[in-house]
Amino acid sequence: MPQPRPHPDSLRPATNLAGVLAAVGPRDGLACLDLGPHTSLLTWGDGPALRVVDEWPDRLRQMLATAPHPAGGVVGWLGYEAGRAVERMPAPRVATSPPLCLWEVEGAMHLDRRLGHWQIHGSTAFVEEAREVLDRAHPVPPPSPGVGVLSPPADGALRYQARVRAALDAIARGELYQINLSWPFTSACSNGLATWLRLRHHNPAWRGAYLRKDGVEIVSNSPERYLSVAPRRDAPRTVRSVPIKGTTRTEGGLAARRALLRSPKERAELTMIVDLVRNDLGRVAVPGSVCAEPRTLRRCGDLIHAEQGVTATLRPGCDAVDAVAASFPPGSVTGAPKVRAMEWIGSLEPHPRGPYTGCFGWLGANGAAELAVAIRTAVVQGGQAEYCVGAGIVADSDPEREWDETLSKGRALARHLQGCGDT
């Protein structure tokens, strides 16, 4: 089926992302995803959301099979606790809202900043509505930076460091090699979209996103690709994950980059997770096709991360949903061995994670998928934003330094959340 041609006014400089989002207005079922440094996806759909944890892979696959248009698909998020449907993990100790929210859309708008235009694909109704949005769009000035600060509880450092020491004891006993531990934070926030636009402008992330459904907003400054899956028409059909382990601040300059690159601890931490991801993807891959790329450093806003891609060829008969089910929750935010790490997370963290350390993104009716790890991610609802920050713990981790790393990861989100009103 031929794709709809781009909107004839798509080269207008007025149709920047912020301006288009303003023209979209406060509609429900909105999703805006950054798919790298140059591409964004914008879509919306007002249908009911899938929220049932049990058997969500089968239900998601059915949604994709019955999608109303081949250029459409499903968007939304899978929270960490949704992993109970595909992996052995403990139930949360505290009651939580449904950890997944996925809904159908009939098309999408793609912004290519290198070419400076939008492309629209989807049903006739979606294409016409998207064209009307572009016609209404006007330039929006850059947002001013936020002024908030990360203010953890008075005893937050002591509590977190005590959990890190408990994890180190488990590692010393041989129960774990690595575990991701987080702590929660709450802030006032009256406008999630304004927050995200601030984050995106002043602390850009490669995989950030804004999603809004049924009164809940997801605001993400994520730097981490969880899964990219090629569409069915591609051959061979590849799946790629890019786990992150190792973080330093950009103000440390070249010395900080060199220290991160040369650190045996940081290298070992990433290597363990890469091996875990290779094992997960091996469940759905052609034997012998799983391979790891070289370790690299990438800047994301005020931080620099070490990352390493893992690619594989999907086995015939396997699809993007199978790849998610085989690898969820993401290995970089659980630990190794994965199941035992999740058991320890359940015992050491008193709070449910919700969307944090799950994933969000797009699964297309054409078989493609673009999903990010939900880190640097806040849930905004009822004037409050809740989010977690965490760090990977290995045998030679220092509790105080791990605490400092969580503060580094949370400061940009806190700065732009606090005091962010309507814009």
C-alpha cells in the first residue's frame, strides 16, 4: 500500500515540535516520542487503553493484528510490575495502579529535523486531522529553564546506603553479580507537557517522551533505547537493544570521560548487563545471530553514559511482542542474575516502581517497534509528580558514591519539574 504523501506545507519553519503540540491541544491519548537526535514521532488516539496485567503479550498482539490502519499501531507504557506476566518476579508490597497503559492509534506524524519537515502516515481521518494541526501551528519561543532542586528526605542518604550495603552483602555471598536500586521522589507539578518541553530544550535526551492518557502524564528524559525492531518487510529482520551502565557529569570534562572509559568497575558493570541482554534476546533470535557492538560513550544533556549495543536477527515466527516478552523488564534496570536481582529489589525497595524502569514507546501494525527504558521518568497526576532515581550496584560499589550518582541522575528532572506551571 502506498504511503500518504507528506503534507504540502510540511517545510514551514513554523511547524516546530512545540508549536505543533500547542496546536494539538489538550486531547487525550497523546504520545510524543523522540527516536534519536533528529527524529520525533507524534500521534494520538482516544480509544480505551489496555490495562490488564495478566496475559498482556497476547492481548497486545491481538491489538496489533486488528489495528484499524496498517500505518497505525499501539502506543503507551509498560510499568516495571507488568513484568510479572512474563518473568518470575515478586508482587509489589504496596498496592499500585495498573502498571500498563497501551492504546491504539490510526497513524503518526514524523518530524525529521535534518530535512526540516513533517511526514504524515495513517488513516484518512488521522491524515486530515494532522493536516489541520499543522495548519494551526505557529512558532513557540523556547521555554525558560526550571529553577527547582533535588531535595531528598533528610534520612534519604542513610536509608539508600543501607540498602546498598545489604545488596553488597548479597553480592559477597554469591547471590548476585549486580542489582539496580532506586529511591522515590515527589514534587509539585501542574503541567507535565510544559515540564517535558523544558527538559527537552535545556537537557535534551535521545529517547525522551511525553505521553498523556486518562489524566496521567508520563514525562521522560530517558537516554536509553530498550528495543528497536525492524518491520516485517525487512529481511533479515533485526532487533537492537542499547543498555547503559556507567555515568559521569559533563562538567567533569575530558578527565571525567577518560575516567569513565577506563574504569574497570564501570566496564565490568556494562559487560554483565550486555551478557544478560544477549541471553534475553537469544530466546527469540536466530542461533548465532546475537552480537555485541563496541562500548562507547554518549552525552545526554548534563550527563555522559557508557553504552553498548546488542543486535540479533529475529527467528521466523517471532515478532516484536515476543522480543519484549523475552527481555522485560529491561536488564540494565534489574540486575544479574535477573530473577534473583528482582527478588532482592522487591525486598529492599518498599515502593512499587510503576512506569519507572519499565518501557514506553510505539509498536506498529507493520511489526516495527521503538521502545525506550523508562528512566529519568516521572508520573504526573493531580498536581504531583512521582519518580525514582537509581544506580547499578556491583561488588566494588561505594554506597556514598552510588547515592551521589542517583542525585546526578535526578537533578535535571527535579530542576524542571518544580515550579513548572502552565505555559
